[in-house]
Amino acid sequence: MTKLKYMNIKVNILMAFILPLVVWSCKTDKLISNKDLAPPLPTQFRDQEEGAKETSIGSIPWRDFFQDPILQVLIDSAIHQNVDMQLAIKNIESSQLMLKQAKANYLPNLQLQIKANSTNPSNNSMNGLSLGQFLGQNHVEDYTASLGLSWEADLWGKIKSQNTAALASYLQTEEAKKAVQTQLISQVAQGYYQLLMLYQLHEIAQQNLRLSDSTLRIVQQQYEVGDISMLAVEQVDAQRLAAASLIPDFEQQIHLQENAIQTLSGRLPQEIKIKEKLANIQLPDNWSAGVPADLLSRRPDVKQAELAVTSSKAYQQYAKARMYPSLVISAEAGINAFKSSNWFNIPASLFGAVAGSLTQPIFQRRELKTQYEIAQIDQEKNVIRFRQTVITAVGEVSDALISIQKLKEKQRITLERTNRLKKAIQHADVLFETGMATYLEVITAQSNMLQSELELAQVKKAELAAVVDLYRSLGGGWNQ
């Protein structure tokens, strides 16, 4: 049997042994759900209306939920240009590379080595005397080109656990991006509604200023004919100036709010040309919060916390597997010659070696055990964080629900109060002109109406913000 045939037989035997182990080791299961570790959830949220639909508004795509074209442009810009979103995408790309690296751990390591060396031992040494006696020269050359293969059999699931942890970490970055997007959409929408509110407050202040100007003219006319004193003119004028002072304040807040929204959207500060008024904004009113169990699959931060449990559990299994023996199979084959002229003289220059080693950690046992025990604690900590995340999510939904309900009631009461004060203004003007009401009563009526209209705009904005917060807390916003 020639040397080449003998090497082929050894390689075939080696591959017949390795391939089944590679196939067996590379089998990976899907990530196991850890939803059973969540705290017991109620059948419905607190303050949720009876008979609510099971479909949550969190499943509505954000383009359908927010139908204002200007707001859609701002949100789209934020998703593509916001710094936090860009960083989240880079984290995903980095995690993808780590996942590919983890998958590559299943494959054998293959190395190509080419080396040449010349050794010139001392003539007075045993090696030098031997060379001179047998080879007739005082140096020896060695030329080698070889392929070396080594592979660790994943007997205890160590590599599989690494791969599972890497996959869970990658999915965590995906969920982190979704969480950033849901939060970002909520911030842009609430900032936009804040801007609409400021525009409405600015308009109310201007209307009140015009009303104060009209009242001041009437008072001045009555002063000129001697019906009232100068004190009345001064007090009415002071009321007018108080209304006028609100205008630059609201204009400043409008500019600051526009800058904040543009910065959030990843753009330089500039004007936002709005077309809608706050009172005309309508969000989906036929909405439902669904059931609390939906949060386990819809909220990105909950999913991220669940994946953290999966990752830590996989690392715990990896730390445990490190304490067991490692089976490493290696092989090397190539050509070797003492003379460069014989380097490629095949099959005479061929060589090959196959080895298998079983290594059991001994002195590292305490260190490896400590790492395993720490991994157990980390896994328990992640379970606690997961449960707390679920509780927080349910609490946020309940907070939003009660806020919406009570703000609707408050808006109804404030609207009724505002309408009554508008009628009171009309009556006060008529009575004042006929001398049946004093200027103080007119000033008081105007002041009360101003405060009520400002409050009505703020309540409307707060209600919209609560609905947006409910949408975010139900996991809405990450789907297009």
C-alpha cells in the first residue's frame, strides 16, 4: 500500500467520524419562550371599560393612527434621521456580526502553514557531530507546507449555548430599536400637539387682547363724558396689558417647541408650518386596550427583557458546560523535505497526523464553578427584571386609561364653563353700556373667560397626549 493511499484511508476514517458529530452539534432549536416566567396577568386592565375589544390599538400602524400629513412627515424624518435610531441600527449591525461569529464556532478551524528553516548547530555539539557524520554537512534545512484542522465536539452543548446567547442578544437589539422607535414616535406626536396647543393659546391671547382693546375704548369714552373715573381707565388698561404680555411669551414657546421637534426629527431648527388646529385633531376613538397578555408579544421592552432571560440562561448553560471535559480532534497533512528540490516530490514528501484529546479542567474547577454560580444569579436577576418590566407595562396602560377617562370628563366640564363665560361676557358688555354693571365686573368676566379658554386648550392637548401614551404603552409605533 502506497503512502498516498494510506493517508487517504486515514482522512476518510477521520471525516467519517467528524461529520456525524458536526451535524449533531450544529442542530439548533428555536429560542424557547419565557412568557411562563411573567407574573400572573389579569383578564383586563384596571379602569378598562367592560366588554372591551380584544384587538389592541397597539396593532394599528403608526401611519394609520396619526393621519395628520405634517405629523407623518415629522415622524418619518425622526425614524430615519434621529441619532438614537441610527445608534440602535448600528447596534443591530454589530450584533449581526457577533451572531455570524457564534455560528462559525460550529465549523472546524483550518489553517494553512508554509515554513522553511535552516539550523546550524555547534560542531562540538551532539547534533553538530551527528550531522557531520551522517550528512556530511554542518547544517540542516527543513521545508514544510501543511493544512491543519482542529475541531471541538460540542458534547455538552457549549457552542450551542454560545450560539443561543448570541441569537438572543441579536434579537434584543432588534427589540431595542423597536422600543426607541415607539418612544420616538410618542415624543414627536406629543411635541407636535404641544405646538398646536401653543398656537391655539397664542390665538386666544390675541382674541382677548382685541376684546380688551374694545373694552378700553368704551371706558375711555365714558371717562371723557364724566361717567367714570380715571381709575377705571387705568385698571382696564392694565388688564389689556396683561393680555398683551401673554402674546410674546407664547411666541417664544412656539419657536422653542419648533426647534425641539426639529432636533428630535434629526433636522436643523426651522419653522413648522401647521395646517390643522388643535380642536380639529381626532385620534381613533373606537379604540381598545386589548388584554394584558398582549403586552408580552407587542411591547418591545417586554420582549427585550424576556430575551435577556433567554440569553442569560444560555450563558448559564455555557458556563456549566465549561466544567466538563472537552473533546478536540485535530489533523494535519502536507509535504515536508530536508531539501527544497525534494519539497514537491510526491508521494515521498507527504506526511499526515491525526490526534484526539480529551481535556478535563482541574485547577480551574473553582474558577469555572464560580462563573457558573454567578451566571445563575445573573439569570435570576434577569427574571426579576422581566417580571418588573411586565408589571410596569401593565401599570402604564392603566395610567393612560384612567387619564383618558378623567380628562374627557374634565374637558366636558371645562367646555361647558367656557361657553357660560362667553355668554357672561356678552351680558356684561350690554349691562356695562347701559350702566347696570361696573367695569370691574367686565374685567372679571374677561379674565375668567381667558383662563377658561386657556385651560380648555391645555385639557384637549393633555387628552391627546394620554391617547398617544396609551398607544405607546400598548406597543404601538414600531410597525409601519
